[in-house]
Amino acid sequence: MASESEILQSVPTALWIGGPVEATGGATFPVHDPATGEVLTRVADASPEDAMRALDAAVAAQESWAATPARERGEILRAVFESITARAEEFALLMTLEMGKALPESRNEVRYGAEFFRWFSEEAVRVHGRYLHAPSGTGRIVVHKQPVGPCLAITPWNFPLAMGTRKIGPALAAGCTMIVKPASETPLTMLLLAELCSRAGLPDGVLSVITTSRSGAVTGPLIDDPRLRKLTFTGSTEVGKRLVASSANRLLRTSMELGGNAPFVVFDDADVDAAVQGAMLAKLRNGGEACTAANRFHVQRGVLEEFTAKLVTAMSDSVTLGPGTDPSTTLGPLINEDQLNTVSELVEDAVSAGATVRLGGKAPGGPGWFYPATILSDVPPNARIRTEEVFGPVAPVIGFDTEEEGLAAANDTRYGLVSYVYTRDLDRALRVAEGLESGMVGVNRGVISDPAAPFGGVKESGFGREGGSEGIEEYLSTKYIALT
């Protein structure tokens, strides 16, 4: 496996528009290591003019890519999947360096992210329309699916590979060209992916990657350009709302995967040990910096103290805080100082409101942006952490009495991405799962993401689905053809 310096030297740092391209005027910005705060490297800082160059390339390539046989598109996606898999360790180390997550977490993301290319390589040949006689007997109805056209994907920093592949995969499979604007904190993984796609035979212009420190200024002209046909975004609800408002001027087709505030509900009849293991996965996956991370633990009072005590023991025994590149580390740093301050403030607010710290609760200080695994009990209703997404390794535990009370507490949020339920009662599991106001529900499972399943939320967690057979539909338009 290549060393850290060798990997950083091998990764493209220019814009990717049919190959490496310098930004206008040679502008660059730094990429930092969250474990130390030091600069890893510098990448091209795109201007609005650079973004338009990428759109020009996407528009120029759209017709020929849409006309490329689905089997050929699928074979290219399959080749990229195999390339990612072959270079899994390089991708994992690169993600750990720029995002901070522990290497085992990065390896898991490489496997998960690569699967979107394999899944959609198979979905490319399964785009279905239909043919039928009109019920009136006056003609025939042909329903035809066509690629939407050039797309813009804006991706977040927390999953530098997977948040891109689950948008790029279905778009390319459907016959769309795509421009990706990765987060400024984690641009390197997406630049390496673009290079691999090119080597796998993806034609120039079909996929471009524009890195920039000025997201709004660079993506705004793209959103306003009538040649762009689709916008897909993963990130905060606040930014998503602004993007939807901007897209409304042209009624641009959009899909939004936004914030979450996932409840983790444990009933008295649950297997408490299994619930604790599920809680560890649901809370600490990606260091808690995941929109699917459990944000609130609602535990029925009959098992409240048992669950809390066992969760404290599990986190104390199995979580090691440190640099993600250290083989002993299971919990790496947060992405930056702003996120560290946000997590610290939410914990301090809860404690000042009356919550009890059962584990952790204070940043260790020193270089890097580290925060320990933290458990809070007796969290009062007025604590901000009950309504705000913490995006860190903090577990607030809250008691409830009846099933109705637990369901109401779980639904008491403007978000609706994912929920978790632990119970041995199948009737209760189905009843509660159906009553939860979220796009996804994990029943006795702490991890639910799967490329073969539709991922997305309701309420202010967004709209549209990624993954599953539904994922490719986001990049297809329906055309009705009337025949005699």
C-alpha cells in the first residue's frame, strides 16, 4: 500500500473537466487534516467561469452519452466498481486523511460507495417503459423513459466517496452527464474517482468535478442556466431550502437529501444487549457525523437504567479516540473547528438545562478537532440537543412510559429521515414502524443503508430517493407517445 505522502502526490488537484484543468488564474485553496489542523495539500479553486466550462462539456457530451447503449454504460460503471475495489486501501487512507474518520470506517465506506456503481451498472439495462391499448379503443399508449439531461450534484464532506457514487452511478446509468461539486473540506476523494472513471473508458465531458471554496458563487450560475436539467444535493436542510428556492425560477428538477434527527426507540420487551450494540452502530458510525446517526435515544422506563448503564460500559470499553490513521483508533476527529464548537455547545447547553453527563462531555484540547464519545441522561425537553442535529458522538438518553408516548416523542421533530426501533413484538414493530414519520425505519437494526434500497426522507429531511430501483428514476423523464 502506498504511503500517505505517495497517495497525496498521486491524487489530481486540478479541476476535472475532460481531464485535469487548472482553475482560472491558477487559484487554489487548502485541504486540512482534521487530526492535526495542518494543510495536506492545495486544490484548484474554481470560478463561475470554470463551472460554465464544465457545463459546456456536459452539454456537448449529453447527446452521445444518452445514445450510448445501456449495456456499454453499464460495463463502464462495472469497470469503475472494479477499479475502486482494487484500490480500496488507497481510497480509505485518502478519506481518512481529508475527513478524519478511522480507517475501518473508511474501508467500510469504500465497500459501500463502490457498490453503487455495481448496482447501477445492472440497473442501466432495466429502464422500463410500457405499451398498451387505450381503454377507449382509440389508439395505443407508449410510455418511454429518457435521461433528464445534464445534472449538477453537490455533495457533503462526511462521506467523500459514497455521497458522490450514489448520485453519479444512477445518473450515468440513465444516460445523463453530471457535474459534481464536492465539499471544500473533502475534495480529494472525488477527484481521484473522476480519474478512475476516465481510465475506465468514460468519455470526456460526461463527468466533471469542480472544486471550490466559493460554493454559492460557483454553483449559482449553473442553477440559473437553462441547459442544466437536474440538481441533486445532500447536506443541511437550511442550504437545501436555499437551493430549492433558487431552482424554482426555472422549475429545475431537484432531489434533496437533507438533515436528520433520528430517534432510536427501545421498548421494555427489547433485547437490551442487542439494542446497545445497535445503538453503538447507529450512534458512532462515521463518528456520529452521519445524517442517519441516532440523535435521540427514547427508552421505555422499564429498561431505561439498564440500557443506559450498558451503553456507558460499551462505549467505555470499545471506543478509542485518536487520529484516524492510527490502527488502534475507533473514533477519529470531527471535521473542523466549527463542528467541534457546535457539538461542545450542544452538550454544554444540555448540561446547563439539567442533563447528567454519564460519559465524556468535554473536548480533550490539543491539536486536531477531537470530541470523545459522550452519553447524557435526564435530558430535559428544553435542551437544544433534543431538536437539533448534533452530528457528533453524543448520545442523549430520554425516558418514556407508554408506546403512544414513545411514538409521539420520536415524531416530535421537523425532520424525518430515519428512525430505529427495538422490540421483540412483531405486531408492535410493524405498528410503530408504520406510525413513525420518517422515510426509513430500522427494526432491530442499527445500520440500514443499502445500495439496493431506496434512501431518503420526508418532512424537512427532503424528497427524492437514492439507491434501489427507485434511484435511477430520479434521472429519467417520462414521455407519453400516442399512436393510432
